[in-house]
Amino acid sequence: MTMRIAHFPAALLMVIAAVCAAAADDGAAALCEEAEERYVEMFGHPSADEEGVTIVKMYKYNFCPAQLTVPVGTTVRWVNVDKRTSHSVLLADAGIPESDRLFPEESFEFNFLAAGAQNYVCVPHQETQNMIGMITVGD
């Protein structure tokens, strides 16, 4: 006998969706923990110890963190902590060209001077790997 989704109560479907979302969040958190470990291996200190910048790590076709909120005037530095893969950063709404390809240990910085939401992508991996991030800049 085949059960169709329409036969499940709406509350059960919401619980299933919440469990799937939590599992995805746990996976992203674990991946970002690995990215931070790679950062420490490469640079000898936690990314939070960097002064004057907020760090976004690029690791295994993900941005860590994928969503970030910062105040106006913040400089964000994207750092490739992968072992062999290059990435780029494109902030299309900011009207700046795509960064050069960033190889392991290389970085790109941008200073956010206006409030608002800014989507960004790794151009070579946005469609095949869904490597997309978002920064919300507040007043």
C-alpha cells in the first residue's frame, strides 16, 4: 500500500520539516566547525581573533557562516580554507567585479558602508554546489 503525503496530518508534516531543517543546521554547524579548525591550522589562531575584520571561511563549497549580520562600516574578509579548491566572491548588488580566484589561504575583503541585505556567491560553484551567502548590514 502506498501512502500519499496528502494523507498525513499537517502537524506531522510540520514536525518532519522541522526535524529535516534541524538536521541540516547541525550539518552546517559541523561543517563550519571543521572550517574553523582548518583556519586555526593555517593561521595559528581562531578567526575571531582577527582585528578589524569579520571572517567568512570558504570550505567544502560552503560559506561559513552562510548568513551574517554586521554593522555598517564592517570589513568582511573571505578566506579560502579548503585544501585544493579555488573559490571566488561576487557581490553583484554592490556593483563590484568578481574577485580573483582565491586559492587555499588567500582572501578577499570588502567594506560594507551601506545598510541592507547583500547576497553573494562563489561564481564557479553557485549553480553546481549552491555556494551562496548573505550578509545583512545594519545601522
